[in-house]
Amino acid sequence: MIDHFGINCADIEASKAFYDAVLATLGYGRVMDFGDFVGYGKDGKPDFWIGHYEGQPETQREMHLAFQAPDKDAVDAFHAKALEFGMASLHEPRAWPEYHRYYYGAFVRDPDGNNVEAVIHNFGRDADQA
């Protein structure tokens, strides 16, 4: 439903390094790069943008963004990679049955304090179909 999403970053270089690394664990990468504006996605389509505008306020509102992961291992790798960058873990990777039966996700802070998640929606589904 969302075509693309963008956030403003206080330290664009720190954010580029962070998102290059954690999104690679999910199979995404840079597809467009305009210096202080970078689009991430796959197959040439930028779905997520980060950018830095001169004169933007130092304080920013926290936002939440969830990235689709291909599988449980990718969610776990996303979380581990964020911790390697020194980011805070908001929630370790786990099933979230309170969201729905097949939800598995992990939540971290990004360099600007945003709540960023990697998620799958088919965790354990194969076991139910056996």
C-alpha cells in the first residue's frame, strides 16, 4: 500500500552506513543515491528514502518503520547487525502472537532514535499446514 517512505536524518553519513548494513541483511540495498538523499529497495525501485536537509531542527519526532524480511534468519541478522552498530535493542527477535499468529519481528533504534523493525508474517505457518 505504501509506494515509498522517507525520513530526515541528523547525521546522514551515520544513517547511510547503518541502513546500508542492516538493510543488506534483508536483501535490500541502495538503488538511488543523490548525496544527502539515498533511496533503498530492490529491483531498481526505491521504497525507502533517507535524507538530510540543511536547517532542519536538531530534534525530530520518533517514527516507526517496519521492513519486510524474507525469513526468520533475516530478522535475526537485522537485529544483530544493528547491535554491531551500537544501536539500542527495543525488542529482541521473537514471535509476537499478540499482533497475529504468524508474526515474528525485532525492533531497534536507528542513529536518529527512530523505532525500526524487521518482520515476517509467516512464522510457523508451515508447521500448521503439515
